[in-house]
Amino acid sequence: MQLRDALDDYKRHAGHERLFAGERRTVEGRFTGGDGRLVHVAPDGGLRDFGYPLTGKTGLTRSRFGLAVDGDVTWFEASRSRQRYVDDTPLVETVHETDRATVRRHDLAVGDAHLTRATVEPAPDADRDADDFALVAYAAFAPDGRDERVGQLRYDDAVEVYHADEHDFLASATGLADLRGQLPPTFPEVLDDAPMDLPRDRDAARHDEERLSGEVVVEVPVEDGAATLGTLLSDRSETTREEARSRLDTLFAELDSPEALAAAAADTTPAVPASVPERESVVADLRVLSLLSAETGLRIAGPDFDPHYQHSGGYGYTWFRDDAEIATFLLESDDRLGLELDDWHARSAAMYVETQRPDGSWPHRVWPRNGAIAPGWANARIEDGPDVDYQADQTGSVIAFLARARGAGVDVDGLDATLVDGLDATLVDALASLDSTLADDGRPVACQNAWEDSIGRFTHTTATFLEAYGALARHGRGLEDDESRFGGDPAAHARDRAREVYDAIDDLWLPDRGRYALRETVHGDLDDRIDSATLALASAHRAYDALGEEDAESAAGGAVDDERLDRLVSHVETVVDGLTRETDEISGLFRYEGDGWRRGDQPTEKVWTVSTAWGAHACGELSALLDARDDPRAERFAERARDLLGLVSPAGPLCEPTGYLPEQFFDDGTPDSATPLGWPHAIRLATVGLLDDHDALAAEPVPADD
């Protein structure tokens, strides 16, 4: 998003009660991608690239489509359009109704290219043939992220927009009947109080308008009832002009029908077996996580709707907390649902090995396309600062995934030996890093929290450490420590640490509240607010409990004792009850007591899909923990998990018709912030598998007594 666009949006929405001015919102419309570019198709058919974090190329910053006949253009409108995904694929179909014709569009991103194929059906009273029409497109490119100092090269059937390294092409399968350039909004237009309606008419007085900008307006002839427009983003050092144009020509020839586009789209997302429970939800989750993934396997948190950091710190980056938890949820879901995601797990493992810092930790956030450090505010370990500006839970989350991937036998070495040969060494170094942020009392030192908005010794961070140590203790057999830091047995050391953390969790218990505190503050007090992040205790305790299977002294075959189990039951129930918000439009969990972020004019906290999905998963994990002891409370929590899962499921109030989970909702049902957000989609997917496991266990016949 260029500054001119942000300022135009500011003019349109400043003072709005539900929209934050200057953003490029994606709560409506659908994305296509999964194999390179990430392109948003708005309800009115406008296209915009969101894939810079994934590819390093900016591409389309705005566009508009319409239908022309005899030089008269009718621009498509969202109110007269409808949109859907074709089958399980990321192929987007948008049907535009106009007074003259119905236009059925199919949009698909294919690697570094994107195709828009439109078929035209004239209205019965139009007295026109389809081939009398032309598809009109206004497109603004920003090669190398620039909307100035940009030029054009023109060919018979294409235009090339360039700055320095990035060269963007626009071409048509049926040629270009008309092509004109357009300069970006001028300074007086930017400073004017009124927003702009683009594109403008041609300015004959500006000869440079035709060539010195990234903005073009083209007319694409309709032949045999159809027209296809393609764009391609290229790097001059990797792709020649001839190769770029040839690639588009090849795509035009090969993908010349909706059926061919659907077949190509099907290859970009995993196939979901028909027998999978909640299949619509699973398909949507895998589609979203595929869309948000770079070729490396690292994922952006969500499409970056606020690149100028006006109302957030940006979303188009990889956080190792979010990404590793998503990777863990995918690993668990694959095991339970048979999704065949080995290549996804392998890519994640390879990149975590590659991006580990020399001290064994992982940085705040990185660019997913190459793992390079990205802008952030929690890089104390790079800056040699105090650990308060470090998020220790991120390293814990990566350890938990890598240990489980190792235990599951994921074929990381089959991917690329140069990237993953050091998996075991990575885990050992990470264990040392985790130890360095564990205080003598068995809890993590003061650092930043999962929500990245405060400092302290958090219950969530402690839960992450318990899960990391537990997973490494269970799956770390055979790890070798070349530096002899752990007595020759890192797994045994991790088991001891897990016990220390487990015992130290008692320090955070609030007996008068029946739950655990949010944190210990830097002043040594317990913060007694309710926080949905503390629901991580459920999965952490289940991971720790698994160690008891090898411990003959543990109660009922698990490492979690009865008193702790009762406290966990009370905690999860109290947190879910305390954070539940119900209005006429929505129902779900808000993030924590006193959360003031992005409220607008709403006086109370907003509901978050992450928190709601986390509640569902925590109830499911606790149900499994109780099930292992034949505890009758298990079914109560399984039912609560189903209820919460329903809120974020496709028919639920927190899921948009697109199948997307936005980050937040206002009480009146207005979605807000990053959409789709990868983290809740992964939690939703994992919870489906978790509850399917519970139902399968419940359906098993009870053995008859001898």
C-alpha cells in the first residue's frame, strides 16, 4: 500500500466508528495464491498484491475492472457481485451483474503470475453479441515498492512496468485494444479534502503521463465470449523480458477454461479425504495456511492490512511463536486426520534450523521468504539488551515442534540435507537457550508476553516452557551434547527441568479465584486478571503428563497429580466463563481483562478468534487428560470444546462467509484486523482432530469383565 492510497482511505474513513483510517482491509473478498503470489480479489473484482513478504515483489497496489461497449465503461460494483471459491481450491469465481451483461470471472495466482479470465453473457435485451464488449482494467503497479520513478515499456499485447530490479508485466490473450498510462495523484489531489475516483480521464497535456508511471488503463477485446488478462511479477536478474512474456503466453494457452484453471488450482493445496470430519472447516484451514505460506514454509501471521504501522505493528512477518504453534497443530492434525503434510512439516523444521541464532534462540520476527530478520521490537538478544525485551515463549514453541517432529519421524533429511542436517544440534542449543531464561525458582525470567504488550513473568510463558521441556524429554532420546552441557543426556535434563517448571506453577495459583494469575509483575505482585493465553496450561500439562507413562511412581499412569488436575479443571472453566462475551450478533472469548487495543468507540474488550479457538482447544486437551483417568468430567469439557469450536466453525458467528477467521470482532458483529489470521485457523484444525479422537475413543466398546 502506497502512502497516496493510505491518505485516500484516510479521507474516506477518518472518524468512522468501526473502520481504522488508512488501512487496506481484507475482511471482505477472497485471496488466491498458495504457490507464490498472494492476490486479494475484492468483492467488486479489484485486485491487489499482498505477497511482498512471501516473494519480495510488490506488484499490484490497486486495480479496478469494468465492461465497455462503444467506449462507454460500466465499472463493476460490489453490491451487484457475488463471489465463491471453486471446490476446495484457491480459484476465486466472481459474478458481476451489469445492466448490459453478466460477467463471470475466474481469478487464480499461479506462481509469480496471476490470471483473470472473464466470460461475458449479454443481457437478453442488450441487442449485442458478447464479442461487442471489452474488458476494461485499471491497474497500478509499484515495482520495488515505488510509485514514482517508474517507467513503462510497451508491446503489441503487453506492457512492462519497471523501476530497477522488479519488472511487472500485464498482458492479454486477445491483445490490447487500447492502452494508456496515468500518473499517480498529484500533490494538490493528495492534499485536497475529497478522496479520488480513479482512474482519471487521459490528460493530453502531460506527455509523460503515458510512460512515467506504474498506472495503466487497458481495454481487452472479448473473443468467443471470453477475455483473459494476466500479470507477472519478475526480477530482471532472474527472468528476461522474452521469458516473462513467453510464460504468460504459455499460461494463456494452457489455462484457457475454468476447468483448466480449477485443475491448476487444485495442485496448490493439500487434498482432503472425503472421510475427514468437519471437512468444510478443514479445507478452509488448509487453504488459508497455504495462502499465507512462503516457498520456504514460513508463514506470515496474516495479510498486512496496515503496512504504515498506523494502528498496529504490521502483520506481514513470521513470528516464531505463531508459526511454530501452527506447525505443531498441523503435525497433530496430520497424525489424527491423515492429511499427508510431510513436506509442510519438513520445510518448517528446515527453516527453524536455518534461522536459529548463535545463542540457541529465535529472533522476534523474520521475513518468511528468506528468514532474514524483519522489523520488530523484541530483539534484546540481538541488541545485547535485557531479556525483558525478548519473547522467550517463541523459543519454547519452536522446541516443542522440533521435538515432536523428531519423535514423529518426519523425514526432514529428505528435503534438503544442507538445511536440516543440524536438527539435533539445534534442539540441544535451544535447550541451553531455554535454560538461560529460566530463573532459579523454576519459572521464566521477566520478558515480553505473547500479546506483546507488557512485561512480566507470565503464566503463558511458563506453560510454553513446560510444554517445550516435556516434548524434548519425551522425544529427545539419543540427542548428543558435544559441549557436555547436560551430563551427556539432554533428554534427561529436559525431564528434570520440566519437573521444576511443573512444581513452580504453584507459585502462580490464586486460591481465592480458583485459577492461575496472568503474571507476576516486575514488582513481585501477582496480576489477577483473566488472560486467555493462560489456557496454554492445558496442552502443556498434557505434554508433561505423557512423561508419566515411563514413570512407575506417577499417579494413574500420568505425571500430573490429582491436586494439579483439579486446579487445572477450575482454571480452564473459570477462564472460559470469565472471558465469554455474548451479544445479539456474536459470541466468543475476549483476549484478557482490560484489553484496550483497537476498541474504537466500543467501551469493552473485543472478541478474538484466537482466544475463542484457544478455549475450544484447551477444553479438548483437558478432556483428553481427564479421559486418560476415566474421570467423568471429561465429557463436560468435550462438550464445552464443541460449543466453542462451533463459534469459529464455518456456520459460526466468528467465521466470515469466505471461511476466513478475522483476528477480532466488535460487539455489533463487525470483523476487524488481519483477515484471515493463520493462528486461529490452525487451532481450529487441531481441535477438529482432537475432538474426533475423543469421539472415536468414546465409541470404542467397553471390554467385558472376565
